Amino acid sequence: MDWGMRNRIGRMFRPHSGRTVMLAVDHGYFMGPTHHLENAGATLGPLLPHCDAIALTRGILRTSVPPTAGVPIILRVSGGVTVLHEDLSDEAITTPIKEALRLNASAVAMSVFVGAPKEHQTLTALGQLVTEGEDTGMPVMAITAVGKELDKRDQRYLSLACRVSAELGAHLVKTYYCDGFSRVVDGCPVPVVVAGGPKLDSIEAALRLAHDAVEAGAAGVDMGRNIWQSDRPVGMLKALAAIIHESATVPEALDVLQETEAARSPTTSAGTQPQANV
Ligand code: R5P
């Protein structure tokens, strides 16, 4: 692997753990102004120091993230349909690699839709993007099982989707957690990170998902709604970092969250014990 490619990948993973806490904020490219991302800059500002990378489009990057933020960028480069379209798989590359280089991105990301009507279109686009990524030293992350593929998120489907992505050359794969997740990881020769999906019933459930995913071999998370739709997003990121980088248990991570929140607002948290949403 070329030096530039290794350097870009290395920016996104902490050396001592070899894992990553990626913050996903790319939802607007097909969902519009998602709850809590209506003003992306306001939501993101306090979170940027606490994640290892952020995943987003060039539009939100340019409008909502200061160039001095210093956080590694995973640039979403696929799109072209919205939730109003009947076939979410009808995506194409919307942002060229030269734009990722101009923006000093650490990786590009695109969705593949295995088993969907536009499977061929998205998989061949992945192959082409990987070729361009190899030419320029730009890592490619394939994103599997989004949109209407959600109901197919079992281990056999996710194993297939992740393996196919890696076979086509993806350097990283993002997918969803499932029962038997270690088989998904074992069958995929490149690092796998997990998305969180829609906001879960509790913070504990989201931390449990991250914990079980890394226990099963995931290289970390690329999580969105369970962080920035939480009422304690900074605490959530620190709790995730404890799990992912320090192998904390879920109760230990909840302690980190409580300590973070107590330090951030001592007056409100002094009399507030762990309760709502935990
Ligand atoms: C889909 O819009 C994107 O790939 C998201 O980045 C991905 O689903 C992760 O975000 P969340 O944890 O909210 O599912």
C-alpha cells in the first residue's frame, strides 16, 4: 500500500488501539434536514474535538466545519436520490476524487446496494472509485445495507455485502451490527466499522451495540443519530471512546458519560442521577 494511502488511513485510527470513533453526519444527502442536524454546524461544533473522524458531504463540510478543526474527513461521494425516490439504490458518484484531494479528505465513502435494483450500478461504481483511489492514494470506504436494505440486515446478508465490497477493493467497510457479527468481520479482509442506525431506546443500548461490535472484531463505529440525537452527545462520544479505545465495559462507559456530563454542567448534574435515556 502506498505511503499516502497508509497515512490517510492512519489519521482515522488511533495507534494504540487500532480502532476509531467516526462521527457520521452524512444523512442530509438523501434525508434532508434530519432531526438535530437542521443546523449542522451548531450540532457539530462541540463534537469535533471528541471523535477520530467525521463522515459528511462536501456541502456540509464547506458550510459547517471550520478548515482549522483538524478532524480527519471521510467525504461521502455518492448520492443522487432522496427518500422521495422509490428506489434508494439508484445512486451514482456525485463528487469526484479530485474534490476529495482538494478538501484534504482522509477517505471517500460511497453506498453499495447489494441485492437492490441498482446493485450492478453501485458495485461497478465502487470498483471504479477504488481504481481512482489507488491512483491518488485515497482510501475508499464502502457503505453497505443502508436504506431499504435495512430489513435484510442478517448475518448472511451483511457477510455477503461486506465481502463483496472488500473483493472489489474497498479499503474499509461500514455496515450494521447483527447477531453473529463476528462472522461478518471474519469474512471481510479489511476493517469493518458499524453504523448505529435509528436512535435506540436508550444510551445503554447504543453503547452495548458498540461494545458487542468491537468484541466481535469491528474496528470501531461510524455512528450518527445515537450520538447527535442524544441529549448528551459529548458524553456519548467519550463513552464510545472508552469502549472502543480502552476496552471499557458498558457500565464503565456509562460512568464516563456521567462524569463528562457532571464536569460540563456541575449545577444541573449534581442532583441528577443516571436516569432518563440511560
Ligand atoms: C446513511 O445515511 C449513512 O451512511 C450514515 O452515515 C450511517 O447510517 C451511520 O449513521 P447512523 O449511526 O445514524 O445510522
